[in-house]
Amino acid sequence: MLNKRWFQLGIGVLIAILIVKFFLEIDHLFKPIGIILGAIFVPLLAGGILFYITEPLQRLLEKKLRFPRWGSILAIIFVLAAVVFAAVSWVAPYLTKQITLLIQNIPWLFNEIEDKVNYVLKNRENFPDQVTKAINDFLASLQDVAVFTSKFVVDFISALINGALLLILIPFFYIFMLKDHEKFRPKVYGIFSGETREWMKETLEDVNDVLRGYVQGQMLVSAILATLMFIGYSIIGLDYALLLCILAFFLNMVPFIGPWLAFLPAFFIGLVNDPMQALWVCVITLVVNQIDSNFVTPNVMSKSLDVHPLTVITVILAAGNIAGFVGILLGVPIYAVIKVVVISIYNRRKKIRSYAKEDI
């Protein structure tokens, strides 16, 4: 049994975890490192997302149009500035009006929700048995949903505040990635030689492809879903449609769970205005999710991630419990990277064993 490969691998992983745990308990050594990493994490993450979004444009400018590196960087910054300016000029007045109106109506919204909930609670005995059972089940699960949602919202707002404070660092990381992104992988695999060097090179390229495909695909999926939601909400005349769809754009970056988190505020706003409008919000959400599940995500994400939906949900829930909002946001890409590395290690070991058999 001691010679079994997976047993040895398990022992190695267990020893590595114990070593890491031992060193992490040395606060005076690792606490400053944790503070430094925490300070640069948000701008590094935001810079990386921006880099992967604009990398196709940089590749087009340099490969097809023969721009020099500095020229492509200036062109990309100009394009981003123009897009932001146009978006702010078009969206800002309408969005400001909706936010102001929402803030003014928050007390009224809560009172309306409370009245409707009290009405249902008082009259649920008069409903059919199936409806009563559904209401009881919903109320029983509502506390768990509220706790999870409130924790998610608090973590999300905290991340936004921390990100805003570190906003000035994002352009530096982003420009650095645009300028020197091709130098990172050679520095890593350059310390190796022979077949190990080629294997490291291929593995890092696979990891880069997975991250690029995930970021670009998830942004495209989020934009498509938010646009479809905005069209649907505008058709039914839902209040704060633009504000809700901007929120949905960011929430949709969380696979599978994000669209349902975006559904909750839209449903409650529709319920306050008119129960029939809340029903139409449910219909729009179901239609958009069906379009996403059957057409958008399979065509956009199939080449970047080969992960079963149940695995994605499990990873998101586990990562959310471990690291909050950051875990929910990064759990799936981290899992995808680990999967690529593990498969690469397995294929390399398989290749080495086949060479050993040929020598024998």
C-alpha cells in the first residue's frame, strides 16, 4: 500500500498542509506579508481582469496593424477612456435619477413589503393546502437565504469600498501587465531545463488560456444577460430597471448563483408595485436563464471551462463559506486552474511511465 502513487500523493499533500499551517501560526513573520498581499490584491485582480478583457485588442493592434508596444498601450487607454466617458455621459443622468428616487422610496418599499408579508401570514390558512405548504417551506428557508444574501451584500460592499480606496493602483498594475505580460512565463519556466522546462511552458500556457477564456467569457455572458434583463424590465415597466441591470451585470459574474441573487431585488420591487409585475419578473428571469443555459454559456464558456455545473455550485458554496465574497468570485477560476495543473501533472507522469516501459 505504501507504494501506491495516490497514497504517497495524499501523504505529501497532508504534510504540505501541516507545514503551511505551522508557518501561518507564526504571526510576527507572516502577518506583515498578509497585510502587503491584502493591500495589492484588489488592484492586482482588477488590473488582471482589465488586461484579459483588452488583450484581444492589443493583439489586434500589434499583430495585424503593426503597432509598437507603447502605441498599442496608448491606443487601448484612449479607447477605454472614450468608452467610460460615453457610458458616463449616457448613463449617469438616468442612473442618478433612479438612485435618488430609490433612496427616497426605501421607507415606502419596506412598509409595502411588510404589509404584503403580514397579509400572507394572516390569510395563509385560507389558501389551498399545496399553496400553504409552499408558503411555509418558503418562510422556513427565507432566514437562510436572508443570512446568505446579507453576508454576500456586506462582503460585496466591503470589497467595493476597499477597491475604491486602492483605485489609484489599478492603472499601474494594468499598464505593467500590458507592457510586460509576455515576460512572466519565460521567467518562471526559464529556471528549469530539458523536458521539465517544456512541460512548465505548456502548463503555464494552459493556465493562461483558462484564465483568459474565463474572464473574457464571463464578462461577455454577464453583459448579454444584463442586456436581456434590461430589455425585459423595460417592457414590463419595472422601476429602477437600469440600476437593477447594472447590479445584475456584476452579480452575473458569479456563475449560476449570480443571476438568482440579481433576481431578488427585482422581484421585491415588482411585488411592491404590483404582484402581476413580480410574476413577470419571474418569467423574465426564467426566460433569460434558459437562454443563458442553452445558448449563451455553452457557446461562450465551453472552450474555456470544462467543469460540471454541480461542481461549479459546490465550489462556489465552499469558497463562499471559506473566503466570503472573494471566495465566491474567485472560487471557480481557481478550481479551473488547479484542475489544469493536476491534469498536466497526471499526463506528465503517464508520459514518463510510458517512456520507462519502452526502455524496459
